[in-house]
Amino acid sequence: TSDRVGMDRGTLLPALLLAALLACSGGVHGAGFNRYSFPKGFIFGTGSSAIQYEGAVNLRGKNIWDTFARTPGKIADGSNPDTANDFYHRYKDDLKLITDMNMDTFRFSLAWSRILPNGTIAGGINKAGVDFYNNLIDEVLARGLTPFVTIFHFDTPQVLEDKYGGFLSEKIIKDYVEYAELCFKLFGDRVKFWTTFNEPMIFCAYGYGSGSTAPGRCSTYVSKACGAGDSSTEPYIAGHNLLIAHAEAVRLYRTRYQAAQRGQVGIVQVSHWFIPYDAASDADRHAVKRSLDFMLGWFMHPVAFGEYPATMRRLVGRRLPEFTKEQSDMLKGSYDFLGLNYYTSNYAQAAARAPDGSKPSYGTDHWVNQTGYRNGVPIGPPAYTPIFFNYPPGLRELLLYIRRIYGNRPIYITENGKPKKTFLLICPSVQVTDSIAVRCRHRRGEQQHNPDERGAQGRHPHLLPRQPPQVRAQGHPGGGEREGLHHMDVPGRLRVR
């Protein structure tokens, strides 16, 4: 999943098994909750990303995750993307598993450096890479699935990172838009749902703020493991360039391709839900708003309103770049639908004192302490990863918040769940079989289904198809965590158990 980049193939976990999803409903909230509990037209699907799944790195150009994963100390167990799930060679088998489970859609990302190994069209188009994606899309459609395609999922071509610093340079805008247009030309006759970027907040905050994901940049006062970076400015610079690239790609698609191809283009955001640590505290209620502005609003406010949230402008000050009038106008409404990734919720507590002004960073700019515990009690059942808690009502509240603040454009739940040491776990009452890790999403499905009583509706839950242990992009590297629904055993042998 988006901020969770899997690298080796010790354990593979394919798609949402609808019957299994519903099997534990009686053990959680009673009988009668099933697929038909959802509105007509509600669709179910699975999701993946190129760096997590494809493998076959020798058949594409390098990207920043190839470099990051091979840097000593970055990935605890030394995992890398060389093989991953070997989806490049085994995609037909994986798609069969998905259709056997009665899915409607398949979400995947294109690897920029597989299509353009040198980052630009002038550097040459990789015909084998284009053929792979053409064959993949054709197979997806032949199996009755709808492709949801992400153009960029964390994997900047290394050549562009080396040439001008990747997303730290405005030069990335032209190169990204050129790449996006090539994708529209090559695949847009069959792809009707595009997303420009997956989880830009994760990419910028962790890649340039904490240094815990590629490209691994941060200030040394944030982490001595970072060889270079500036946590006070670089997350905001990278995010600014990313937003302009998004807006230009959307404008290009709408003006040149949308009418003929009849597709839609959106962006995938990620956010926790936040609850005041002290419900009676005005300061903690304000801390909730700041948390949402810095996590969701950072990239949602610009694509909706053409500007950053007022709280960010006030607290970050001149370190936050400004949009020109033309850029602001281009950004406003630059999405036909929203992809939303939700994993957990936290308590928000106003910081007792202002952050150290000599060590500014994205991680402290919001003046909030975020925690999953209040008085020693977790907000919900903890996951294997210490930052994740099972709190289904958070999804419902997040959907309602988005409707209230940003309007009621279509929302697709593009990622959801929580990791466990061996399998993705949502419903503790279901036991894992030796062949399939079945996890109940009844409670989150119920929260996703219910919001329309106040006008908001998540239309589409994407879950993880088979996936190896995670090299996690939220600072939890290594192969000990897994997400998905099918188990694959015997590391390195790619054998389903």
C-alpha cells in the first residue's frame, strides 16, 4: 500500500475475498451485513503499486527506492525491490486470484523509470515496459476488472534525482507532465480512472522531513542517518512542485484527452482522523484542526481552493512557498474524484510549548502532540506497527469532514486496513488458515457504508492484493510487517502455501 513499500516476497497476500470479508460479520456485529448492504453501484477492489509488486528491476531504470533500499541502515532487514512479488512475470496469476474473489477493480501504479528509464522521452522510451503495461491493462479488462491507474507512487527516476534533485527542483514539473501525457496517450483509450499522485503527504513528509523513506533527506537534528537535507524547507518545496505538476497534468488531460477518452483524473490523499485528547479543552480541539490541516489539508486545500490552509501559512510562514495567481487558479478544483487512504486515528493534544525555533521541521510545525493512547488506554486495538490502531469510526468521521470542508465530489476508499506481523488484521475474531489470511472488514465497511445519512459516501474500498513483508514508508522498515489477505511462504522461492 501507498506508504508501505514492500520489497521481498517472503509472504504474498492477494486480494479482498468478499465472502471472507463477510464471513466474520456474524462474529462482530450480527448477521445480515454483506455486499448487498451497500448502495447500488458500490464497487469493491484491490490495490498495489509498482515498487511493492513488480520486481524485475533489471528491466527498468533505477528509481530512488532502489538507491534508498541499498543504503546501509535504511532498511532494517536489507529488503529491496529486486523481486518483490514478481508481478512483472506473474501478473496473470495474480489477476486470476483477484477475479476468483469477485472483485470489480484493480488499482496499480505505473513505474516512471520502467516507461522512461532515463526519466524523459528524449532519453528514450522502453518498449518492453510499455508492452508490459499494455498487456497488463488488457488482461485486467479481459477479466472484467476496471483499472484504476496511479501515475506516480513514490518512485522518482534516480537519474532525475541525480540531475537536479527530483521534486526539490521546478524542473521536475515539466518532466512529470511529459511523462503523464505519454501515459494518457499510450493507455488512456482503456484507462478511465487516473490518479496523478499517491499520498503526496507521505512522500514529502517522510522522504524530505524525517528521512525515513526515499529519497531519505532530512536535517541532522531530526536524524543523524540523513546525509543531507533540510527538514524545515524541503518537505514544503517538494510538495509545492508536486502540486503544480499535478495541476498542470490535470489541465493537460482535461484540455487534450478527457473529451475523447471519457476518463476522470484525481489524486489520492491520506489522513488519520483526530480526536481531542481532552474533549473539554479548546486548545486540544484547535490541535485537532491543525493536525487535519497539516496532514490532509496540506495537499487537499490547494486542489480544492488553490491555496494552503491558513494554519499552515501562519505557522510555517515564509518557509512555505506561495502560489502565483495562475497556479492558484489552475489548482482550484483540479480533481474529478478523490482517492482516500485511511488507516488509523489519534488523539491530538496541544503542545505545551512552542517548538524549538532553532530546529524547525514539518514534524513539529503544527504544535501538536499526536498519540494513540489516552491515560494509558489505546484509542483502539493496536496493530503490530505501533502507530496504527483499529478505529473504524475514524473513517466515517473523515468522510464527513471532507464533505463539510471540501464538498461532495466522489470519494474512492483507495487504501484501508492495518498491518500485523504475519497478516493484515481488521477482525480479531477470525483465525488465519494455513493457505489464506482472511481478515474481516465488517466494522470498517459498516462505517464506510453509513456516512451517507449525512450526505457523504465512500464509494469504493480498495484492499491489498498479495503482498510481501513490508519495507514500510512510514519509518517502519523491514520484512516483519505484512498487509493483504493471502499468505505466501518460503522466502525467495515464490511458492504459495
